[in-house]
Amino acid sequence: MGKGHLIEKLKNLWLSITIKKKICFFASSVFMSIFLLILFGMWMINFFINDFQIILENNTKSSAFVEAIEIENQCFVSYIRTPSEERKKELDKACRKTSEAIANLPHDYATLGEVGYNKGWNIRNSYETYVQKREAILKMGEDYPDYIKELYQVYQIQGYLEDYARGFMTYTLETSNNAYKQKVAYLKHMPWMILILGLVIFVIIWGLAKLMNHALIVPIVKLVNASYKITENNFLVEDVTVQSKDEMGELVKAFNKMKYETREHIKDLEEKKQMVDLLHKRELEKLEIERRLENMNLELLKSQINPHFLFNTLNVIAGMANLEDASTTEKMTRALSALFRYNLKTPEPEVAIAKELQVVKDYMYIQGMRFGSRLQFEMDCRINAEAIKIPTYAFQPLVENAVIHGISKKEDGGKISIRIVEKYHAIWIFIRDTGVGMEKEALEQLRYDLQRGATAKRGIGLGNIYKRVHAIYPEGEVEIFSRKNVGTVVRLKIPQAEQEEKGCTVY
């Protein structure tokens, strides 16, 4: 009963903790398992490789001592028999190596045991006695009374030392061999230990992965399946249920709530659909009214004639009638008549470019008579002007602005040019004058007024053209560029679906 209660308590704790804590717990468990595995590997390395290294070093040190003591004895005998400075140096060198070998002999009681430790202690004591005897005999001369006796005592100690060294080496080898066999016995069990440890770690990680799967993956899969059904407009799908009380549980609750609210919202949309259709119908009616209003504005534009232009034109005609023959007066009268006729009797919203150009020619003929050599004019049309249409009365107001606001204010006059080309499936119209131009601030203000439709103080001609071009052609453009004392350019873009570029007469 107590065990089942504990399991249930742990289960509820797992379901209630946050996803972040679950991920941290899972990652910590994996890292801890890997850390334990690394520690186990390091212990194995220390247990085998380091211990084997100690065994080999002990054997090497023992063998080195045996070799050193034998070489020292040989050098001692050679020097005693035939003393020389060179052999004395060899003996000293051999003695130093023997001292170093004795100093390096293993002396760890735990490694050597009691017997090995005693053997090493005896060797060190005996060697100290031997060194005293050896130094004493080297200082004696052959005439010394006990020289032969003392020499044979040294020989005897050397023999003892060689026996001690070989015995110590033999003991070290036997001890190392036994330790090696013991390590190998342990080594045979290592694969099983590694396998058992690996299985334990695998079971732990598998269990944690299973818990994470139930906590994250299973709810996500349920949400995805429910989402697929909702994308098919099936809002009657059953609620997604999970046991988690963490963020995933909150997400599932929010998803179920969103599903119900979306279904209700769709019902509301269906109920409002008829109202939207009715509003759309009324919007179309409103657009139709606006279109008619634009046409009325166009008619209003046509009905307005600049009084100053009429007055000046009539004065010029009257003056020319007195100074010239009737032919000049007739041409001016015909040009003025053509302007009135086109202005008052053209109901179409769009006309061929050729008609607009003819109106401009008539207008510029009259202005040319007025300004004389101060006004120059040219047209460069590189399209089929008879086949392509533009908004009615689009050129003359712009040319009139160029004359009144650009050329007339310049003492030495200037030039007005119209250039028409077709590029990128659009007709590009450039109306350029070399008049007084505009300051940068005035140009920016004019552009701003055109965009928001506030052009009443600047005349309705330019603003009307701007509105009509943008109303008739969604991708149409009317742009103005100007520099003070340089001139002004008005550029119109009239989109065309598919037109072939054809040239026309250049005037």
C-alpha cells in the first residue's frame, strides 16, 4: 500500500512539473549517466594501465640496480689491477650510477610487502657499508699492512651485494607476476561489468525517454491529428485529452477552447455574409456614382476657358488683321475654332493620341503668334498615334501650364517639347519646358497636394489629369520633375496590354 501510494505521488509530481523542468531532468539524467560511464572508464584505466606501469617500473628499476652493481664491481677490479686516471673516471661513473639505481629502487611497503621491503632495506645498509670499505681501500696503498685483507673483504661485500640484488630482482619479478595474474583475472570480468553498467544506463534513459514521450510527443500528435480534421472544416472533432498539468496541458485546453470559439465565429460569419454582400453592392453603386462625378468634372474642365488666354488671343487676331493679309487671321481663327470644337464636343473619356497632338499643335500655333520667337515647340512621337488612346484633354492643360508658368515668365522665352515612346508595355509621355522651373520646396508641396487631391489653388487642370489617369489606369503614373532656372518635366505613364512599337511623323 505504501509503495503504490509513493508511485502515485511521483506520477502526479511528474505530471505537474513544467516542461522546462522535465527537459532539464531528462538532460541531467543523460549527462549523469555519461559522467558515470566516463568515471568508470577512468577507474579502469587507473586500475589496469597505471598498475601495470608500476609493475614494469619496479622490474626495470630492479634490473637496472643489478646491472649497475655488476658494472661497478668490474670497474673496481679493473682499477685495482691496473690503476690509471681513465679507469678511475670509469669507476667513479659506475659508482654514481649504482647510487642512483639504489635511490630509485622501489621502497613502497604496500607494493613490496614485508619481505621485499626488508630485502631493499638490507641492500641499502649493505651498500653504505660497502661504500665505506671501498673508499678506504682506494685510499690505501699496496704497502699498507692489511691491504690484501681489506681488499678481499671488499670483494666479499661486492659478492653479497650482487646476490642481494639478484634476489631482490627475483622477488620483484615474482611479486609483479602474481600481481599481473591477479589483474588479468579482474580484467576477464570487465566486459560483463561494462555490459551490466551499459544495460542499467540504457534502461534508465529508455524509461526517461518514455516519460518524455508521454509528456510531449503524444499530446503533440493528438493536436496535429485534430488540426488536420479542423483544416477539413470538421469542427465537431472530439476534444484532445491529456493527463499533463504542465504547459502542454494548458496548450491542449486552449486548443479545445479555440476550437469551440472558431466554430461559433464561423456561424457568425455565415450569418453576416448577406450583410457583407449587401454592403458590397452598395459600394459598387458608390463607385459608379464617383465615376459619373469624374465625368462631370471632366465636362466642367472642358467648359472652363481661361479668360486671359481668350483676351490675349483676340487682341492678337485683331492686331494681325490690321497688319497682315486675311490668310494669317484665317489660320488663327481656324486654330481657335478647332480648340473650341474639341473642348466642347468630345464626350469620350479616351481619344487617340493623334487627336490630342493635333489640339496641342493648334494651341501652340496661336501661342506662337503671341510670343513669336520667344516660344519654340517640337513633338517627337515614336508610336502609332492613331491606334493608342489616352484620357481626353490630357495634353493641352499641361502644355498651357508650361507656357503660362514656365516660358511666359522667362524674359528670353524657351522651348516646349513633347516626346512619346513605348517601353515595358506602357506609353511614356514627356512634356518638357525650359522655363523658370520651381524651387525644391514648391515642387514637394505640389506633389503632396496632387497625392491628397488638394490642387484647387493651383488650378483644376493638372489635378484633374492626375485623378483621371490614376482612376482609369491602376498602374498609371503622373510625375513632375523641376529645377529652378532649368525647367519642368511632366511624365505620364499609360499602361498598355500588348502594343507594337510603330513610329509616326516627327514635327
